[in-house]
Amino acid sequence: MLDVRALRKVYEGHGRHVEAVRDLTFSLDAGELVCVVGPSGCGKTTLLKCVAGLLEPTSGEVVLRGQRVTGPPPGTAVVFQEYGRSLFPWMRVRDNVELPLRQKKHVTKARRRELVEHALHAVGLDDTAGAYPWQLSGGMQQRVAIARAVAYEPEVLLMDEPFAAVDAQTRADLEDLVRRLWQELGVTVLFITHDIDEAVYLGERVVVLSSSPTVVQEQLTVDLPARRDHLHTRADPRFTQLRTRVYEEIQAAKRGGGVGGAVAPPQPLDKMP
Ligand SMILES: Nc1ncnc2c1ncn2[C@@H]1O[C@H](COP(=O)(O)OP(=O)(O)OP(=O)(O)O)[C@@H](O)[C@H]1O
């Protein structure tokens, strides 16, 4: 349903020439939750902006439901890292969540209110509808941003390092929230992170990017149980195997090769220590 094909993006201007991503090709099936992980500065945000139709690729393309993406595609919601900048401080929480719904002309006011209530309930913020964002903690503000995306009833949810700025406990809670919403809503999720543990904990599949010049280094299926929790999943030996493998891939990418390469053939995951 979502295809990234030979995507390349070069930023030009002010005497600079930055090849942010060189050649990215991967796909998401409908209803998948895929994490993209890569080192800092490898072009993850650039990739997400191209997928969201906010940035034009230099070459290659993003195709969503068979249509080439040339602007923000309908049915797609984005959650960015900087929740503080994505919420309007002069609008109450309920109005922030409702705002994108106003674009949907066929949705009545009563239905909008219902969707907002339901979304705030889904993220555990029933009591904050009348508050202003600045009256909430960072983690709560990010929940509002997620509620806004959920209320929009997207088919595709794009998330760009959404939990990078919150504390570890809140982050763990928000990761569980994303998996729960994904399971309940059947939405297709592309989740960008630089955190290997987060990618393996959340994803059904992990796309590993190399460092610049950026290509897809590896794709791994995460064969952990669908029901995950921080206590048990992170203690699962399989979790450790997978995170080790992703870590090795990223290290190999920095050296300019794959884990397998000419040096050592890749070990099947089930044979890894
Ligand atoms: N608007 C821009 N103009 C010029 N160069 C840019 C622009 N945006 C990003 N870049 C450059 O493109 C490269 C990739 O940046 P990008 O933000 O996509 O990486 P990232 O993987 O998301 O980084 P991080 O993990 O640190 O958030 C960097 O070298 C960055 O300096």
C-alpha cells in the first residue's frame, strides 16, 4: 500500500550540496507497523517528509495506494517529535484535536465532537479537553498530538521520533499506546526512530538505514509475540538477538558494508547468541 522507490533527496542552496538520502526502496503492506531506524543525520526526517508529501524527492518516488505522492495525501496523519510546536498554545486541547477534522467537510459538528472525545479517551486524557497545552506535561502534550492524529481516522500514521523528548517512563507508556492503537485501529504505521530498542519493541519489521550516503542496509522481521510489554518483551532472549542484529547492521553500515559482506556470512537469527 505504501512504496518508497529509489528515493533520493539532495538539498541544494547557499553553496551547499547535501545528499540527505541516496537510494531508499522499501514497502509497507496495509495494516503493518514498520520502524525505520538509522544513525543521527542519516536522513530519517527527510524520508518521512517525502512520504508525507511535504518535500519533493530529487529522484525516485513515493507511491501510496497506487498514487504517486506529490503533496500531503488524504487519509494520512503525521506526529512529529516537537509536540510543543505542533500544538497551538491559544487553543484548548479539544480544539487542537478537532482542528484537522474541520477539513473534512462531510463530518458534522456532532461527529467531530464524538471523534475528539473518543480519541482523548483512547490516549487516556478524558479530563484534559478544556485545558490548554501549556498546562500539560510534555508526555501529555505528545498524547494530545497522538489523539489529534487518531481523531482524524487516518489510514496511514507517520511518526517522526515522536518520543525523543520525553522521559524514559513516559516513553515506555507511549510506546505501548502506539502498539495498542495500531492493534485497535488497524492503521498502517511508519515509525521513525534512532533508538534500536524502540524499533525492535514496537515494530513488526525494522528497516535499517545506513549512515550517509543513505541506503536501506537491511530489513528484519520482528518475530516477537504480538502482545508485548516492557517487562517481559525486553527480557526475552529473542528481543536481545534482534537488537544485537540491528546494532551490528548499523555498525557495519558505518564501516561501509553489511554484517554478512565478505567478512562473515550472516547468521540466521535463531542461531545468534
Ligand atoms: N532543509 C535542509 N537544507 C539543507 N540540508 C538539510 C535540510 N534538512 C536536512 N538537511 C541535511 O540532510 C541531512 C539529513 O537530515 P535529516 O534531518 O533528514 O536526518 P535525521 O536522520 O532525521 O537526523 P536526526 O536523527 O539527527 O534527527 C543532514 O546532513 C542535514 O543537515
